[in-house]
Amino acid sequence: MSTMHPTDINAALINLVRKRSPAWWQSTAIGLTPALRPIMALQDARTLPSAADEHRPAVLLVAGLRGNPSDTPRLLAALDLFSRSAAAGASGVALSAIVAANPDALAGGDWEPAAPQHTDLTNGYPPQDGFYGDETAPERRYLWRWICYQAPDLLVEVALSDAAGEPARWAANAAATGRAVAAAVNAGPIANDDSLVAALGRPGDDAPGVIPALRLTTHWPGLSAALATLWAVTGKGAAGEDAAVPPSPGRLALDARRARSPVAIARILANRYGHALAPINYTQGVGLSGRLRLASIDNDYPDPTAGIAALIDPIASDPATQLADAGGAALTGVVGAARLADVTGDAQYRRLFLYAADRFAARGPGQAPAPCDTDFRVEDLFMCGAMLGRAYRITDDAKYAELLAAFLLDGGDVQQDNGLFWHARSAPFYWSRGNGFAALGYAEALTYLPADHPARAPLLQRHRRHLDALLRLQHPWGTFGELVDVPGAWGELTSTGMVGYALARGLRHGWLPDGSEAGYRSGLNACWRALSERIDDAGNVVDGCISTGVMPDVRAYLHRTAVNGHDDRTGSLALWFACEMIALAGNGASWGNRPALE
């Protein structure tokens, strides 16, 4: 008897099948279990965003929800047989598979204690609230989110029966009922319950659109024959509803979201975010700044100046009362005052901005400036970059450039040899938004530091090393994991927008090379695709991490709540990214021999 852990056996088999059919599949971690085991998928490379021409129809097989150790190798054997058969080419299907959806339930080999619990993942969909910090069954949340945003044209759950000789039975959800493929396999209706298959067929607020799905129940010796029946009726077919597997409504919804221009998405975001400044915080101030910038590059966007001035005037009239003891997050809440001064010519906004910028003050050699955290937290990289860089631009006073450069250089040890940034000197975790803050902060600094400044070359070298490291870890669908170095960690949208902004800014200003070998343009396109898919027409966002201080361990970061809906932080920073995409397409703006306030 093998002493290998069942999950290791399944991982080895997944890798074997992938290697036997490299033109078909790549293995990808799509989620995590309570024991932090990755949930693996075999993804058809032709369905990836990087594919030259995304292939349709796309079919996704899901198996192993109940956690039976024998299910995975049996399905993999059927997949291996299919991939090397003539039926594979004839079917026209781009086939992906999750063959071990419940890896923790497989724990318990002859050298490891049995799993403390056996959670059946067949039911419990759609998951409600608390993404992704479920202590008992986060797998449901990972599976649901990944499936909904992969949006296959057809999902097939394989439920292997223990009853010997049981004939194959097919059941269809509401989205598949009446379609050609359901009729061809003689599928009956599935119960309207909380199973994965049934839930995918019902409209939901947290999914772009429904996904036709079938459940195949069969004893394992009949699995290959049952799947062969499916392959015989699937295919590219026609583009219309009479095709065996037409595009799913979920896929069409994502296609429509991606088809929106950066201008269209920026307007959606500007209508939702940047309309308040209470409390005074960067999460609000970035939105105000983004609306002003959008008005400067989109002639059809209504001028927001008067409304924004009304929000800022009470602070501008008496900044000391509200900002004298403010931290960096609050000081960065008035980042838009610099642009407001340019737009209106009113000196009070310039005075307000410089009052806030002057709160950043040197503490001494090798120390972070006040009010930054003495532990050199990465949040401060953004706040200093945004405030001190703009202060230098509008005053030409070298003290701002020197303070900013010294801070970035002194805090360089937070960036590790692998190019990534810890959350802080005392927090050795590669938090996703923390790395977004670092990318954004460096981009802001490089925008405003003089070309001949002695710190510019080393800072650019660090910035490129950081971006290179991030792009090596970018999810195939464009997001970055909540902990960027943990395979399977959920994709966080705020960091995706921040890294995308840094890439677009660097390409536009020319400090990042724009060529296929460098990879920055393809990384940017992946960021933009992911962001556009996860913002609906009302400006709701998907999976923006809530406010996060330094956490004690990996689990604490992974269990931070992911916001779905209104989120000022994610929405405002996404607006900055959208504006930068507009500027990149139009080659930006200039301000004499210096950059405009951006």
C-alpha cells in the first residue's frame, strides 16, 4: 500500500495528466482549504486571457465535491483517455477540470492523522457573506467565485455513484434546461436546491450571469462512456442559441463588461465614488482627485469642481483644526486639493495641500518621517509619494523631493531579495494591497522626482524589480492573491488596480520598456481585464479587501473580508487606474517642462 497522502497522489496525477497533454492543460491553484491546501484546476490554455484567440465552447468539469479519495484518479483517467483520443479534436471543446474540489476531505494517509472533519461541498451555494474567511468550508467560496468569473459555457458536475451498475443519469439546471446539450443527453430537471449546479442556474447579485450546468451521476466504470456521449454533442456549432453549447449568459455578461472603454468605466466609477469627504481619508480623497482628473481628460464628463470645492472648503478654511494631528491616511485625504488649486486658481486650496504635505516631517537619519509608522509600513510609501511628490511639483522646493527620496531609500529593506515588499519590517507577509501601495508609491515618486535626482536610478531599479516579481505571480486571469506568494489565495481587486496604475504610468512616461519581452504591457492588459470584469455598471466591485493593519499570521490575512458591492477604497483607486488608462491611450498631458498633476 502506498504511504503517499491521498492529496499528494491526486496532485501527482493532476501533474501527470497535464504533462501528458501539455497543449491542452496547465495546472492552476484556484483556492485554499482550511488547512491551506491549494484547490487545483486543469485549465485549458486556450481559455486563458493570454490566449491569442479564446476558444469556445468552454466546458468545465467539477468532481470530488464529496471528498471521496477514489473520485479524482477515476476522473483523471477519463480525462487522460479523452485528451489523447480522436474525440478530443473532433469535439471542438476547450475542456478544463477541477478534479479534487475537496482536498482536505482526502487527508488521512497511513502516515497522517485523519482529517478532523469531512465537509461535503456538494451543497451550500451560493455562499453568503464573509468571503473568504470561513473557518470550516472556504472551498465553497473559492469554487463559486472562480467558476462565476471563468464563466464556462457549460459546467458538468461529475457525481460518481457507489452503486455498482447504476446507469448514467443527467440532470440540468434552469439555465441549461431547454438547450440542445441537455436534450441530447436526455437530462431531467435538477432540484431547485442549494447545490452548486442548481445555484449556478439562478440569477444572483454576486455573479455576472447564470451558467448552464449539468450533473452526471454514474458508477465509475460507465464514466468514460457517459462523457463520450457529451463530447459527441458538444462542439463549436453555430454562434446562436441553436448551437449545442452557445456562450453562457455569464460569459456574455463578462464580455460586455470588458467591451466598455476606460472612459466608460471611469464615468461609472466617478458617478459612485468621490462624493464625500467624511471622514477625511485617502479612501475618499482619491475619489475626489480622480473625478477632477477625469474632468480634465473627458470633455463629456460634467465638471465636478463646484461640488468638490464645497466638500473641501470647510477644511481649507481651517486646516489646523482637522489636520494638525492627522495621520498619513487623513493627510492624503486632501490629495485632490492640489489639482483643485490648479483648476480654480484659488490659493486656499494650494495652502491646504501644502499644510497637509508639511505634516510629513523628518525625524532623523534612517527614520521614517512623521507621521509615518516607524516600522516602515508600505501604506506610507503611497501616502508620501502622493503628497510629497505633488508638493515638489507645485513649489519646486527641493525639501519635498529630498524627504521623499530619503524615506524610500531608508525603507528599502522592506523590499526583500525576491523583489516583493513585506507589510512592514516586523510583518514578513507579502500582503497584496501592501505590494499595491509600494507599486503605486514608487510610481508617484518617479512621476515627480527630477530626472537628474541621484535617487531616481536606484528607485527605478527597485520599482522594476518589484513589478517583475509581481508579474511572475499574477493570476492567469489578471488579479493578485491576497498574499501574493500563496498559491490559491483569493484575488484582491484593489491591489490589481494599483499595480495596473503603476504599469500604465510607467509605460506612458517611458520608464518601463514597452515590448513583449519585458511583459509590462501584457501584465497591464491582464490587470485591466480583471478590473473591468469585476466592476458592474453601477460601480459595485468584487473582492476588495477591507481595511487591514499588520496581521499576526498568514491565516489572518487570508481571512480578511472581501467586499462585494460599494467600497470607497477599491472604487476610488480603480478610478485612478481608469484615468491612467485613458491618459496612456492619449499619451497623457504635459505641464511646461514638468509633468502635470496626475
